[in-house]
Amino acid sequence: MPKGEVMNCGALPTGVGKRVLHRVTTVLRGVFAHPLARLAVTLLALGIFIHSVNLGAALAKFSHLQGAWALLAMALTGLSVLSSILEWGFLLRGAGGRVGWHYLGNWYMKGLFINQVVPAGIGSDAARAVQVGRRVGYGAVIASLVGSRMAGMLGMAFWGLAGAVVLNTVFHTNDVVGFALFSGLMLAMWGLALVAEHLFAGIRGTERQPRSWRTNQLTERFAMLLHSLGRYRGAPIALLFTILAGAIGWGLNLVSLEAFSRALGHDISWGVFALALPIALLVTFIPISVNGIGVREGVLVFLLALFHVPVATATAMALFVDFQLLPFAAFGGVVHLSEVAVGRAHHRLVEVGKLDGSLRLLYPALRWLVAPEAITDLASS
């Protein structure tokens, strides 16, 4: 046996075992990165989910909804969406991006629409980064998107910690410790984000080896992002408002879920969702299925069942979480179609000087719906 290789319990040299493990990991990563593989896993997860629950009983619960509670749930969801717009806007405007709230709200809604039609969880962020970045600079908008995500996760961590303290579960101590660590991690990430510009500048200053032009380009873009994040040190009010908006928005979402559970005839505390939902949403970051579809629902049903929620009710809640934002995404689609119609109307006014038919009647309402900055963009395109 070669020197340095120790036999393990599997009768394989340690070095060989590491090489085999690395090769298997590389192959699996390549397989799951393929779109067809992720689609296959998604269909398999959906099949297992449908087979494991009584989908008919869950759908039947929607036919017996208590209307007042369901409307309250959707109204609270709308307020949560509004909080998310404020969360993003406070950071973007705090970093010097002077754009109107109408414009930001429209792009947030269109982002929700994009997330429904593009099989990727970052479709909304990518579209907003490209389009809004043309107006305020890509560093500022990407920093605002990263910061708003971090603010939302910090709010999620705080509410999870509150839920762990309030609920006396079998895993009470583990829940409290886990979400306390989660909260501490997010606070540490915020602190690191605010000072990362100086740390990265120090690291770059100690480098001696020349880099390729591609590496230099990536480094400059990363430095620009860190510079934009560092600007929040000079905007503490915007930073505070963003974190508050993130916490309020997540709290509204939790209360919305509790209200919808009452619409289904089963009172599930907001604390249960504060503990279960972050874990269920975590699987969307695991690249084995499209947006975590099928896996996310199964995890949420399993976690709710641990809190003695009937499987049919838990399944109905998982479906509600999936389609909760659908009306607002549809509104984002309406905003996009309105912008297309306004753009065509503008070009027709330039060419002919008047509008005909239904476009002439709808134009004032469509122009009101479309943000002034978008109209300027349409006029220059």
C-alpha cells in the first residue's frame, strides 16, 4: 500500500475513497444541473406528493371556504407585497437611486409575473437588475436586491425566534437555539456586508500576481457591488426602514396564513408557520427541482402534520402558499401589457397624430397605470 494511504473500514485507501467521492459528487452535480434532470425530479416529487396526500379532500376544502377570512388573508398578503416594495425601495433610494415609487412598484409586480412563467427563482431579481439598473446603475440596484433579500431573511429569522419562544413544542429548545443562531448569522452577514468594501480593498492591495482581463472585470464588478453595499453605512435611516419593512412584511404573511387556515376551518397559529415555512422554503435553494416544486409542498405538509394539523388541511395550506401571490403576479402581467399598449399608442401618435378604436378609449387609463419613467423609456425606444 502506498505511503500516506490508510485503509478504512470499506477496505479502500483513504485517498482513493476521496477521489471516488469527488468524482461521484461532480457527476451528480452535472446531472442535477441539467434542465431535463431537474424537470424529471420535479415531476417525480409532484407524483410522490400527490400520491402521499388526499388531494381531492384538500381541494374540497376550497369549496367550503369562509369568505371573510379568505378575503382577510388576501388583503394581508397584499399588504405584505406592499411591504416588500418598500423594503426594496428604501434601500435603492437610500443608495442614491432616485426613481419613483410607481416605477418600483410596477417592476416589483412584473417581477412576480416573471417568477410565475420563468422556471428559476431569481427571474424577478434578474429582470429588475437589468431594467432598473439602466436608470440607477447596476451596482446600486444589485446591492438593493441583495440587501432586500437579507432584510427579508432577517425578518424571517426574528419571527421564527418569536414563534419558537411562544410555542411550547417537543423541540422547543432546539427551535429557540436554531432560530437564535439564524438571527445571529443574518446580523453578522449585515455587518459583514457593510464593511466588506474595506476588507476586499485590503485583500486586493496585498495581491501581487497579475490577473487575466476576465478576472479583472469580475473583480471590478464585485468591488462595485461592495461599494454600493458600503454606501448604506451613510444611510442608517433607509437601512432601518428596510429591516422594519422586511420584518413587518413577513409578519403580515404569517398572519395571512393563519387567517387562511381559519378560512379552511382550522385555526393554525402564526407561530407554527413561523417555524415551518422557513424550512419548507429552504428547499427552493436546493437545485434538484424547478423552484423546489413538489419537494417544498411535501416538506410543508410534513412539518404541519408534526403540529397535529390534519393532512387535508396541511395540503390545502401548501397549495395556498404556492398560489398566494398569483393574483398579484397577474396584475404584474397586466402592467406589462399596459406598457406594450402605451408604447404602441405613443408610436401611432407620433406617426398619425391620433388614436382609433378601443385604444383611444383605454389610453388614458393605461397611461395612468404605467409609471412616468416607463413612458419615457417607451418614448425613447
